[in-house]
Amino acid sequence: WLKGPLFSCSLSSYQLAHAHSMARSRSRDSRRSRSRSRSKSNRSRDSRKGDAARSPSRSESPRAAGKPADYGVETMKISDDDAAFILGKGGKTKAKIAKVSGAELELFERDLVLEIRGTDRQRRFATKYSKCVMAQRVGPVYLKDEDKEDCTILDIPQEAVGFVTGRMGNFLRSTEDEWDVIMFFLGVDGNNRNRGKESEQLAIFGSRRGRRGASLKMMSAAETKVPGYFTDKIKEDPEEDDDWKTETQHFKADELSYALGKQGATRRKLQEASGCIIQYVGSTCFFCGTNEERGKAKDYMKWLFMQLEGPVQVDYQSRSDCTPVGVPADCVGYVTGARRAAMSSIEAECGVLMFFVGSDMKNRGGGGSETLLIWGPDRGRRAAELKVMSCVETKAPGFFTKGLKEGTDDGSGFGTDTLLLKDEDISYALGKGGTTRIKLQTASSCILQYVGNWVFIAGTRKERRRCREFLTWLLQQRRGTVTVSDVAGRDDCTEMHIPRECVGWVTGNRGTELRRIEQETGTFLFMALDKNGDERLLILGADSGGRHAESGRGQAERLVNELVQERLSGRGGGRRGDSRGR
């Protein structure tokens, strides 16, 4: 939905077809497998019926529901064509409007009604975004001054508009996803562009951080086509205050290449580790964020260039954003990897900056240890530290685990639990290429790492408890049928009662279908008995997933239903076989 005239033909036809297929699919709901989600949001959505669901007077009071006093419901009558634009391909546009505005959106396609729930501010923003999206379908979009409360207007030079837009709007869309914003050009008719204009206005809606990040990315792209357009005379950020500011630093060509890294990897890791927006516009680096974030980013950039000259000396003891890890000298090469590949992989995965400090340097292979410094946010540093410990333990067994005892952190905040597993259990819990560990970590939203035969579980108390339960159920599958008596009190589980004749088809040969769904949705699935001895499928995950989300329990449930329908309709062919594999 980039520009009305540009997408009105190609997208509208697809989206309208999708809307009609969605309506037809409702008639098949009675044949689908029965499911029951324990997510409060799912229960409330499923319980709403017809007009009563859209009537504010019939809903629970905001205070009684634990919501803000100004929480309410608004409805908007839309056309059939507008419904397709609001929904977007696979529901992505509606989901994006909801995410950026903070409101809850429900599109009733049969009634052509858009329901918006949230605070006054959230509803106002969601309504504005929806109207702008619909306006693109029929022509240019214009904004009034009162509509620019959460908006940044960026002038893009005419010759760079196509470049920053990308093929079929892909560059704008990817930037929206990266920074959680909504963007479109103002006052432009794609079929009758005013070629006399020197620039076009790009409207960017969202949070201040998101808008600034997206603006700088657009500036970087435009500067590539029109050098000096933004850097010859750098404009101040109009939203600066005593804490939130933008600073710049000029780089030479060779310095810029080093600071950028392969495909921008170095820039991204510095940005994630510091929490500061870092973007290169031409040869100028922009640091945008709070005073603390900018200070970290500039320090990390300085240390990055110091590594070119030799060992880095850093007074890290007084820093709260650093975790030092002692690494045996003969394991340093293993942790670093060829051409630093292993360490770069950890940095990218955990969002941290890592380097060895020069103070403890000794002859590698001759004994002693070196100090590895890990910089970044608490969670990222802990995840990176545990991955390094796991690598070292492989080469030097007992280095980190000798004398270790099992324990549970009693605090409710971020902490670490440890437990010891047998050899056969650790192999099963790791999985081929570590896939099982990653699955449990993603589904539980908790750091899970194996150091030797020791399991380290790091996160909040709720996350750690969830991860331990998932791991316990996983290991029980090795010994036979799993019994999970009741999941009524859980907010991370969806139950599905699968028709007996479909169970083998849904699980797949040796569990291949369940593993595929787990990988696609970031969930943990297995068949388990309830307290009455009845078998059902459990979909576990911290992410409930929205109606049109591509991940989470909701998407996993939809994929399972597709398999059930495939089998019941006879389209599945021969039996693939049952499985209870991990």
C-alpha cells in the first residue's frame, strides 16, 4: 500500500480475493479441530459476537479490566476496497497499524466495519493511519497540521525517490518493519508526478526513536544518489531536548568501510550493543539517542578503531555495560574463529560488542588466560557469555563447571538457574545442530545454554520457570507418553484436540510436521495426555501471535488446522506415519 495509484490495481485484486476466501473459510470452521487457547487476548476476541462485540456499552469497564480510564472502542465503516487495503497481504498492513499505534484492530469483513480499541491517543493514531492508508487507494494523501503530532516530514530529492522507495516499495516496507513506523509520500499522484518539483515529502509516523531511525536510513539511501544533499548543511533534529540529541562524526573513505563492516554488520552490532541509533549518511556518522546511549556508542566506536593499532587497553572495572570473561589462552583461537567468524556470529546473535583486552595477553598455547570483554545490554551480555563458556568447555572440560552446584535464583528479576543433566539427556536436549535447544529458548523467551553437561537458564523468574517446564516435558518424551494434567492457568499454551484419524498426518513421520511448524512459528509442540487420559496437542510459546501474525501460537494453530483439513478432505494422500520425536 505504498501509493494509491501504484498499488491499487495489483494489491486490491489480491486482497479482495483474500477477503472473500477468508469469509468462505468461516463456513468450514465447524469441521476444524477443536482448540482452546489459554491466552486472555484470544479468549476475549473469540467471545465477541456480532454487534454486541462492537458495542462499548456492553463491554467490561476499563477500570474493572485493569485498563486505562480512557480505554474505549471506536468503529469505522469502510468500503469493500478499503477493507482489502487495510488488511494488506496476509493481514500485514492491519498488524502494522496496530503495532505502530498501540491499538487493537479487528476487521469485520462481512460487515465492512473496522473496530479500534485502546486509549484515546492509541485510537486517534490508529484512525489517522487507517484513513491515510485508505486515501492512498484513490489519490494523493495530504496532512493537516494537527495530524503531525507523531509525524516526521522528510524531504527526499526527486531523483532519489525511486531509489528510496525500492522495487514495489520493498525498501520502504523493510524500513517500516525495522523501525516500527508507517511511511508514505504526501501529495503525490503516482500516475501524474510533478517533475518540476525538486523534492517530495515523505511522512514517517511512529515513536520518536522509530521515526528518527527511519529518517536517517532514508537520508543514507538518498545521499547515495544525491551526494551532499543532507550532509552539506546538516539540519538539527527538531525533537532534541536536554537528553535526546544527535551528534555527528566524519570518516575518511577507508574508515567508513571499516566502521560499516560487511553488509553493515559492524554498524548494526554497535547500534544494538549501545542502544544508540547509528547511521552513516555519506561519510558522516550520525549518533542519535540519550546522553548515555550516545556516550556508549562513541566509546565503542573508539575502541573499534583502536583494535587496528594493537591490543586495546580499557578500564572496564567501573563500567556497568561490560562483562569480563577469562578464556584459556589455548582456547582463544577456537572462541575467535577463522578471521573472527565465530566471535562475529556471537555478536550478531546477541547484539553485543566483543574484544580481548590487552592487559592479560600472553603467548597463546603457553598457558594462562586472556580477558574477553563483552559490551552491551544485560540480557545480550549474559547470552554471549554463556555461549563463550560453552565453547571453552568443549575444548577445556571443567574450566567453568568444576565445583559448580545446581541452584535456582529466588529473585523475580533477571537471574540464572543451573541444573545438571546426564550425557544422554544433554544430547537429546541439544538436538541436531542445536535445533532443540534453540527451539526451547525461542518458545520460552528465555536464554538457554548448555555448558558441558550443565544447563544454564537465564531470564526473569517467569521465563526461567517456563523454560524449566518446557525442558522437563521434552525429556519426558524420551521415556514415553507425556502427561500434562491441566493447562487452565497458563497464558503460554493452546490446546488442540486432533481427530484420531488425523493425528499421524499432523505429527508427520518421526515428528517432521511438528518440527516444521515449530521452526516456522517459534513454538514447542507435542502430544500429551490430560487428567482424564485423553490425548491432545499442546502448542507452547510465550508469543501468543495475532490473527495475521507469521509466528507465535496463533500461527502454529492455523498451520495445524491446515493439516487437519488436508487430511479430512482427502488431499493428504497416503499416511505419513505417527511420531512422538522431539
